[in-house]
Amino acid sequence: MRNGFSTQGGTANQLDVFRSRSVGADTTTSERRPCTSQDTTQQRWFRSSLDHPVRYHRSIERFKPFIKGNLVSEERTFLSPANLARQGAQEQRTLPPLRIAIFGFGTVGSSVARILVESKPEGLELTHVYNRNVARKRVDWVPSSVVWSEDFEAVLASDVDVVVELVGGLDPAGSWLRRTLDAGKSAVTANKKLIAYQGVELERLAAAKGGHLKYGAAVAGGIPVIPGLEQGLAGDRIERMQGILNGTCNFILSKMEAGAEFATVLATAQAKGYAEADPLEDVGGFDARAKLAILMRLALRVVVDPDEIVPQSITAVTAVDFSYARDLGCTIRQVARAEERDGTVAATVGPMLVDRNSPMAWSRGMENMVILTGHYGGDVVFSGHGAGGHPTAVAVVSDLMALAHGSRRVPIPSVPARIGAEFEVPHYIRFLVIDRPGIVAEITSALAKERINIRAIVQKPGYPQHALPFVVTVEPCKSSALKRALESIGEREFLLEKPLDLQMLE
């Protein structure tokens, strides 16, 4: 029939779909008959569920009466478009919720559970919590129906639909996600290190097994920069990106801008839970490097080895640098930046001088900011709270809701690339010397040898001659040329410490 289907034919078609899926997990969409205008709402829903693995097994249960040969009522043979739409909406509302297992009940994991329990997002149900020594993690506000476990195998073998990995690190988180995806389940993670190093491999596994992998919380916490790239900016060609990707460093540097010392602020950050006992991942730039690698794949569409991006620590920045930066109309922030130019890629992470009129200068405390420059759309700025339990949990739950409502990730093609280009920007160089005649002449001579032009020499009064800080700023130059000049200057006996070289963003 044109506007319906015979009862017997409808059942046969549904059996055909079921058999095509039952052949094996590797059956592709192209091997199945597409939906047509003659399909009923149930048939269309069943076919769409084949591409939605977390609903597939429910489709089988829903269609058992048809598979067994039961006939539908003749009253449902002819349905108007309006009735079809209404019936589809009712079926969508009555779908069982996705069953969620949280792996890691720390700061973020407990915040995710709190949102699921208190807000009760439509289509989601918390059923399992996995953690080592799980007994010490139990809380009374989680429903009694939730299973607390420290047995990974038992959770994986259960009827959970989505595993939320919030433990972090490469292992055992990596093996957990591979096992989850290999079982045909979906996964949500905030693990930037894992996605930076193994994200491509994990996405391929998810696609091959019919599951989904979402990681909107892996970069910038609660700021929707990854969904923004996958959806809102997918039609543009991003040429340049820069941003503040580590809330701990932003907290430390913005406090130092106000006059505090590094060691004091770091201790405060650790006491507040903003920094780990070993803060190297944050202050050394490794955390921001992993996030930059993820954004480069989505924005610049290149896959790079994060280890090729050499980070610079913020630990060498002192109060005197903020004083000189203020005189230059700037402040200092840890910035991650990358751009594609003439087929080559440049990327770096480290403390940089930022003009006080730049949006990045306004970012303080635990805030993050990402500025994307598109070929067609120009600059787009994402800003907000990039760290902390609740902001990150919002991004995790948003990924879960997208899965529950059938949202698909927009595939963004990417190609392998090497970090080969250099930024040509002005530089701020701070020297600490034992003062004597001829120091400036020796420095300018070394710079001139590499054809680097000096922009300004700044020396503030009030410092002793045996430990005199002063600053030289230079015109835009290649980092490699400046590195050679500073290596030459580093051999001079008047230096008390290695010169501090910071890029200046203009």
C-alpha cells in the first residue's frame, strides 16, 4: 500500500531488519534497507535504533510481538502524518532511560552523580558507581538502587548502557574504555590525556563496534568549546587558535599579577584543591599541551603527537616580570596557541605577555578562554569556568543527554601532521645580571648576529647592582634564531641565571 502496509508484510519487513542486524556486530548501515515512506513509525524507530547501539537491545524487546508473528491491528494500518508524528513523540518519551555507570567518584564523579540525582535529566538513570575501596565513597544522597562496586568485570557485564570514565590518566582508564567500547557500549570521558594520545584509536573502535565516544569535558571543563567546534563551527576553516586552557596556572598568575609570590599562591591553590600535591602537570604546561593537541585535531584538523609540543613552565616567572609587563601595557598568562600556515603547523604552550586590552587579560582565577579564528567567520571566543567539579560535570552530563536523545557527533576529518613551523612574534627577555660596563653592548651584538632587531631596553630603578634585573624586547623573529642568540649570551659571566624568554602576543 502507498500510505500503509499490510499487516503480514509489515511483520516480514521487521523480521528482515532484525536478521540483517543479527548477522554480526560489523553489519553497516549501507547493508540495511533504508526507511521509506511506506514504513510505519515503529519500523522507522526500529531502523534508527540499529544505528543507536544503546537502544538496540531495547528494540528487540519492543518488537518481540511482531517477531513472534503477532499481527498489528488493522486500525493502525493507515496513519496520517500528524498521527505518525504524535505517535513517534509519545514513543520517544516512553523510552527507558540510559543506564549510567560512573567510574571514579572523586570531585567530578560525585558532581556528575549529584546532577543526575537532583536534576533527573530526561532519559538518564544512574545505576552503578565504580571506585577502588568503594565503601569509603558511599554517600546517603545516592538512591539505594544504585550499585556500588569495585569489580570492573561485574559492571561491564551488567546492563549499563554508558560508562562515564572520570579517573584520568592513561592506565587503567585506557583499558577500561577499550573494553567498554569493544563490548558495544558507549563511553563519556573528561580524560584529556587519554583523548590527546589515544583519542583517534578509541573513536575508530567505537565506530567499528557501534558505540559512541564523547569527551566534551576533556577541554575547558564546562565551556562548550568541543561541541562548538563539532557543530557550530564545523562549516568554517579554523586557521588559528589560542587560549587559556589550565585553570590552575590562570589562578596562580592572576594572583601574582596582584602582587603575590609564586610559592605562596601555589600553596593556596593546593589547599583549595585547584592544584595537585605534585603540580608539574599544571605548572609545567603538560595539561594545557594535551588539551591543545585535542583542539588542534578538531579545529585545525591535524593529528599531532603531543610530545612534539614543547611546553614552557610558569615557575620562572616572578613578581618583577609582572612589574615590567605592566610598564609595557601587558600582563602574563599561560597561553596555548597553534596555527596552520602554508601546510605546516606551529604550536606552543607557556607563559606569554598578553596586551591588557586582550580578552585573555580579562580571564582570572580558574577561568578558561579559547579564541578561534576562522577563515570565514573571524574570531569566536569561548569563556567561562574551565575547571572544578560542577562545571566539568555539566559538560559530562550534557554529553550523556546528547546520547540519550540520539545526537550524533559530526565526523571531522583530520590528517597526521608534524610540528614544523615557528611563530614569528615579538619577545620579552628578562636578564638578571651582576652589573658592569658593556653588558648591553654584548647582548645587542649577539642579537644582531642573528639579525634580530631590538625594540626597547627597560631598566627599573631601585635594584642592587649585584642582582640587577632589566628587560630587552625584540621585534618579531623566529624562535630558533632567538634561541641561538640566547645560548651565546648564556655563556657570559655577568649572568646570575638563565634569561627568561616570553613571547608577546599582539
